[in-house]
Amino acid sequence: MDIVITIFSLVVLLFSVIIHELAHGSVALLLGDSTAKYQGRLTLNPLKHLDLFGSVILPLLLLFATAGQGPIFGWAKPVPINPYNLKDQKWGSMKVALSGPIVNIAMAIMFGLLLRLLPSSLFIANPGLFLIFSFIVQINIVLALFNLIPIPPLDGHWILFTLIPNKFSQIRIFLQQYGIFILIFLIFFGGLHILYAVVEHIFYLITGL
């Protein structure tokens, strides 16, 4: 496993999750909640966003577990949001939750289209550039899909909780109590294989590679 590639992939991951969290905070601010702004979290400074397990330990574990083949994923410290401050009480939380994955998808599409449309001679002459763009596309697809899983504490649970009727409140309570355990089970007992297969398919659709 090339140490340079490992370090670079972790840097790409770190800034991708930071941009993901910035999207949440920025949309929340637009919708009336300035909590993240007042706590100094609307910044690209990684020290404000690092989560020991999600930003460091888990990515390193995945790198070694997959022998550097990845894809890897993780998360930053969640940007603080107060849903009661949002102007749109019905859909506001879902809009904030969707903003992170949408930004990751947009980044994946942008760099993926560059891989598809720029002359192949450019990447043959600059293989490092090809690697950089490929990492950005792959990692951002992983982040978007992973965060859309409808299990707390991931973004997808806000979408699920917004859409399901109140009569299914027991589902909400169950997921709030046991979501983290379900998530850990999925990560370490086969759920990643399904995620990686979908990521490879989407990567091909965007880049043609």
C-alpha cells in the first residue's frame, strides 16, 4: 500500500466530509438556524470538524482491512443544527439532511465528467491527476450513499422520519434507540459489499471507466 496514496485518500475524505457538513450548516442558516454559524462551524478549518472515530480511526481501519483498495468512508463531527429554528418546520430538517449528500453527488459528477470529457492524453501524461480525480469521485459517491442510509445518526434517518406517518412512531423510537448498533452491524457484517457494488456501478455511469 503506497503511503502517499493512503495519505492523499485520507485528505480527500477529510475535506469531502467537511464540505458535506458545511452544506448542512449553510442550508440550515438559509432556513433560519444560525447555530452552526455562532459556534464557528461554517469553516473549512479541519480542526473544527474532526471526529476521532469517524475522521481518523474508521478510515484507517477500512484502509488496512481492504489492503488500500477501498473505497473508504467516514464522517466529520456533525454540524450543530436546531430544527426548532428552521422556518420550514415540516420539510426543513429533510432539506438540511439532503444538502450534504447532494453536495457530495455534485462533486462526484463534476470531477467524473472531467474524467470522461478531458483528453485521455492529459491523464496518460499526468497519472497523478487521474488518481486525484478518481479518488474524489469515488469517495464522494460513497459519502452520499452511506449518509442516505435511513438509520440514525446518518442523514437518511431525517428523511425517513419526515416522510413516515405519525402512526409509525414506534419505528422512530426503535431506530433512535438501536440505530447505531444496526449501523455497526451493517458496516462489519456485509453491508459494505452492497455499498461498494453500487458505488462501482455509479462510478462507471459517471466516468465511463
